[in-house]
Amino acid sequence: MNGWPRYLVALLPIVLKLGGWQLSVFLFEHLGCQVDIKHMKPCFAGGIDLLPMLGVGLFWFSLASLVTGPISFALVVKVIAHDAAARRSTKAL
């Protein structure tokens, strides 16, 4: 795998987590979901209760992004270092 696809794969964990979190925030705001002080009230779209998905998206994805952020950063740094080493070795030839 050469070039930009490696960067895309390295950023994929954080992009998926933040994307899921932002999708949940969007759905929560635009579907008219409500929260009271003790719990979230059921939120329906097309007869399907979206509360479990919103719970995962709003809580777990935000927590998971705290872990996947540094992992993605480390993977991007590794890919950059690998590309730099490959460029140096081709220049030496």
C-alpha cells in the first residue's frame, strides 16, 4: 500500500469514533429527542427506538475517542516516519 491510503487507514479509528459521535449528536438534536434529569426518553424514528444507538454514540464513542485519538496519532506518525525513511533510501540510490 503506497501513498495516501496508509494515512487514511491510520486515521480511520478516530474518524469512525468522532463520526459516530457527531452522527448521534445530529440525530439527537434533529429528531426531537428529550432528556430529563434522570434519563433519556425513548426517541423514535420510523417506529424504531433509537435510544440504544444514541446511548452508544453519545457516551461510548466520546470515551472511545479518548483512546483511539492517541492510537491514530501514533499510527500517522509511524506512517510519516516510514515514508520519510523510504524517501531517504531512494535518494541514496
